[in-house]
Amino acid sequence: MGRAACAARADTAREMILTTAERLFVEHRIPMCANHQSGEPPTPSVLGAVGYHFGTKTDLARAIERTHGERIERKRLQMLAETDGSDVRDWVACLVKPVTEHLTDLGNPSWYARFCAQRMTDPARRGFPDREPHLSPALQRIFEGLRQCGTDLPAEVHAERSDMALQLIVHRCAERERTLAENASSSCPDWYDMATTLIDAIVGLWLAPVSSRLRERTGPGAVKAR
């Protein structure tokens, strides 16, 4: 067998492991830390044999994140290139729509949104699914664009609302993905409506006034609590 054929087989096997592992992480609530701990549920065999391709379970989880994250990043960069980004809603759309479009592309069933929600609370990696190790270039541009929209948010409030926006996207998408998998009713009939709902909510979050007490605590010249 030639090298090209061997490489193709390896790529196919890798893709199959990623897809299967993503589903098992979600369906079995498998911890994503590197080493098995006493009291953990048994690990399905496919996750116990990933060392050849990925190393540890943590490495496997990161590979799943990167696979999806790269596709979402391409969509974000393309959307940024096509929009003026002139107001808050434009920037928020660039934040939300690439995620919901990617979930549309995945079809039903999918597990990625629930995987992200589970990953956010995993002790092995606190943080957000597309922060490895830092915000992606597209996300950096979006949050900088939001900062420059004249909302006059103190830096600490800007960071908190950025985190809130990312959490809202992850958890609401995970909930819709769950309802689709269970054939349950949803307030959003499709991912397009989910994107619109999220954009409306995040725009409201971003434009919400900052209370005077919080502004005094976080604004220029504020004394940080020790």
C-alpha cells in the first residue's frame, strides 16, 4: 500500500475516532481529564485506545475542539471580511452566526454543542471551548470591535460581558441540540432562529447600562479590592 493510501486511511480513522469520542463524551458524561480516577465510570474501549492517534483523553478533547474550532474560525473570518462591523449588532452577529451555521452544517444528530457545554465545566480545563490557549484572532477582532463601538464599558465590565456572551452561546446551543436529539419541542424551530434570539439577547447585554456603583468600582482610578 502506498504512502498516500496509508495517510488517507489514517485520516479516516482519526476522523472516526473524533466523531465517536465526541458522542461518547456527551452520552456517557466521561471526564475529559488525562488519567482515569477511582470512582469514574468505565471508559468505552474507543476512548481507551486513542493513545496511538492522540495521547491522553485531554489531548483527544482538545483535538475535537480544534477540529470544530478551525471550521468556525474560517466562517468568522469570512463574515468579518464581508461586514463593516459598524455597530454592536454587526459585531455580535459575527460572534454568533458562525457557531449556529456550523451546527446547521453538522445536521442532526450532533454532539458538538453539548460537548462544549460539558467541556466548560470540566475541572481539567476551565474556560471556553474556542480559547486554546487564548481567544482566536477572529474573536479578538470581534471583542475589540465591540470595545470601540462607543459603549464606554470599563475594561473589567467588557471582559465580564464577553464571558457572559460566550457562555450564553454555548449553553443555549447545547440546549437546542439536546431537544433536537430527543425530538422534543423547541422555542426556536431552526438554528437561524436560534442565532436571531442569541443576537438580540447579546446586543441587549452589551448595551445595558453600567450601574454607578459598578462603574465606581471598575472605572478609571478605581481602587481594586485586596
